[in-house]
Amino acid sequence: MNVARPIAKTEYSAFRAEMYDVVNGAETACRFTVPLDADPTMRPKNLTEKISKVQSCKDRVIVILNRAILNEAYWKTVIKRVDARFESEIAKAYLDPGMKEHKNQELRSGHATTIAEAAVLASLFEGKSTYDEQTALIHKNAQDAVAFLAEVKNIYDNLGDAAVALAVQLKSVMVNAKVYGDPSGELEPSPRQLAARG
């Protein structure tokens, strides 16, 4: 079952509106980011909220990322299909009896290309526009798909980096709490001290 399907222009616009803050038509900031505190020991409870927010952002971005993967796969498949049909039609064109009328390989190749392009245009594009325009549009869509996939992957990777940084901060806060005690200033007794008391 082929589940690959293209992203429509309206869907691209919806994704971009969700992913970015836009001011005067320009993307100014990514919405799927979680800022880190310079000193997490000042507000250690914020860490759990930030970790939760990162995971929530990742959950949403992975849905967009998977759509981007299927979108890219769709356009790769379309390009392969057009190329395969073109090669097939070229092979058929060389069998055309009219080929013998052309005196050299360059003329035969040009005639075969013209026949193949017309056949592909009729069979895959319902004869609309021209072969060059249709293939140019496909390649543009494929390039857009590759760029969008890379863009979403960057956002997802950035969230992964934030998750790692938050985990490091959390560990640092826990170590500080263990070494220096709780914020009230009372040092926690060590297991040895507790044993000595008891």
C-alpha cells in the first residue's frame, strides 16, 4: 500500500503558520522552541514544566515530520514514474518506421525525444501544457518537499538538543541539592551521620 501523498499549498501554509511567528509576511521565530534558564537552580520546578513542554512540541512536530517524509517520498515516486515512462517511450520511438528517414544519430535522437515527450504528456498529464513545463513543475515540487523535510527535521533535532540540555540541567540541580542541601539552607545529613545518630 502506497501511503505517500503530497502536501497541498494550503497545508504547507497551515504548517508554516503553526511552526513560525510571522511579522509583516516574514517568519521571525520558531514556535516549537523551549528557552533554557541561565541558572536552573533559581527555579528548579520550571525544569519539569520545560521537559513536559519539549515533549509536547516533539509530539506535534513528529506528526509534521512524518507528513514531510511521505511528501518527499511521493515526489520521488512521481519523478521515477515519469523517467521510467519516458525511457520506455524513447525505446518505442526508435522502433518507429519514420526513424529511417533521419540520416544521423542526432536527428534520430531528437525525433525519438519529441515522440517520447508527446506520449508521456498524453499518458501521464492528459495532454495539458508541455512536457518541459510539467516536468519542471514536478522537480520544483520535489525540491520544495526536500527543503520542507530538512526544515522540519532541523526543528525536531533542535527540540532533541533542548531535551538533552534540560536533562543535564536537571541532573545538575539534583547534584547541587544533594551536595548543598535544600534551598532553605539546611544541609541534609549523610547516611553515615544518620546511622551515628540512631
